[in-house]
Amino acid sequence: MQEERDDEFPTGIMRVRSAVAPLDGFLRSVSRSLEFRREDGTIVVIVRDLTTGEVIRQSP
């Protein structure tokens, strides 16, 4: 299986970033950060405390 790269789907990446931006702004106002990453073909979402770096929630 070919691994996807950001530059292969610039329109989709830009749409996701613009959709997530308001949520990210809100979370930062309450000292939280939102991270997305791909692990073994699965999208992992992590919410961290910006002050301590502690993981508050991770899915999956």
C-alpha cells in the first residue's frame, strides 16, 4: 500500500486545516492542544494540556 503524502492531496489537507482551525483556537484558549497523526493506517487524535504536556484524551 502506498503511503499518502500531504503534497498529494493539497486541497483536502487545506480543507481539514481550515475546518480544525476554530476548534484549535478554542482549545488553546483553555490551555489545550489538538494533535492528529497517522499510525499504521489509523488516524490518532490527542488532546494535551499545554501547560504540562499531559495527554488528557487520546482516540483510539
